[in-house]
Amino acid sequence: MYDAPTPGSKVDQTDIKITAKKVQVYYGDTHAIKDVDVDIVDRAVTAFIGPSGCGKSTFLRCLNRMNDTIDVCRVEGEIKIDGEDIYDRRIDPVQLRAKVGMVFQKPNPFPKSIYDNVAYGPKIHGMVRNKAELDELVETALRGAALWDEVKDRLQSPGTGLSGGQQQRLCIARAVATQPEVLLMDEPCSALDPIATAQVEDLIETLKEQFSVVIVTHSMQQAARISQKTAFFHLGNLVEYDDTNTIFTNPSDSRTESYITGRIG
């Protein structure tokens, strides 16, 4: 279990998974992210909060180079995972995205069976040698996403036939099947009902024991419940980053306080 450092203390550098320095993001002439510096801790949940359009999802997508898929987007600065520059020309973005999994706002299972949804990543990345290994990996991923007991008797049924909450957990199973080191989540509960949201939150609590989890959420209550570190974004700037408890009880910037108390956003 990760113990967050006390407020004001420096994070032990051995706990750092992702380091970002002077990150800028441009969409054409629009300067969307400005000078973001942040160290993201391993085996913990880091929440990005802030008003709509503040840049939190844009910055999240920098961490696995999803912004590469947008023609007008340009990323500057430095982002390292385990000390390796992920924007180095020698880095294959496809391999990077196996290491840095992502779960999106709306569940997006492939139009395939439950089994094939989970098996897809391990197969294309050559992670298994035979069907037995693949079967074991699929079961492990579904168990890790707290879904195995609900679907083990219908693995060949379409993933799209599951409920919304089950579909999102299937997408989480698909993301963890490639055995990533970092798991990015872009508002993973915004399309879910309260019961499914609670199930995913419980799952995130478990996942942080294996991964560095970074979640964008529009819900401050959710950030307070599940994260150990919180970053507050506003107008493309990272205003404040600290232990979650400190951000919500004793923020150092007036803009953070205004957002948390509902005066901006």
C-alpha cells in the first residue's frame, strides 16, 4: 500500500514513475498546455481535476502520445517514464501504448467477443506462445478487472452486450492485459450509474497496487475518495500539485480554493 508523503515533504525520487518538464501543447495556434512540470508517483492514484477545457485530458494524452494522432497538435518539453524520454524518435508509440494503457470516458469495447477484446493486445504484441498462455492471460486480466465471475461462462458473447459498467471493466481488462506499468483513465466513470461507478472506484483502489494510475475526473468527490495525489489545472496551467488531502483541505493557491469551493468552474 502506498503511503503518501506528508504535506510539504519531497517525494522520494525512487517513487517517481513519470517526470514532465516544461511541457507545452499547441493545437494549431492555440496554446492549450503551458509550462507543465510534474512528477507522478508509482503505485498510487494521481487525479487531474479542473474546469472543462482546462487542459487536464490534453495533458493526460501526452503521457502515451495519443496527441500524435491529431494532425494540428504539437507537443514540446520533456516527458520521461522511468527516465526514458517517451518523445525520443527511437520510441515506437505502439509499444509505448502497451506500456501505458488507457481507458476512455465512454466504454468502447471492440465489436468482438469478450475473450477477443482482452486477447487482442497480447496477440498483436506477441506476448503469448500458445492458446493455453493466452487463456491464462485473459482470465488473469478479467480477474484483475473484477469481471471474471460475471463473464466466465459467456466469453464468446459480444463485449458490446454487457452493461455499461461491465463494458468499462472489460475495457480496463483489455488495458491491463498487455501488462502495462502505467494506466491512464480519462473520466472513466462519467457515463456510468452510481453503482457501476462504485465498482470501478473499488477496482482502481486495487489496481494502484500494481500500476501508476492517472485519472482525469470532473468529480472532486471522486478525486478525494480514490487518489493520493491531485493536480489542479486551470486555463492550460498546472496551478497546484500536492497530496490530495492537502489540495482539498489546505490549498496554497487561491484559484484552487475557488474551484474546490465552487466559485470557479
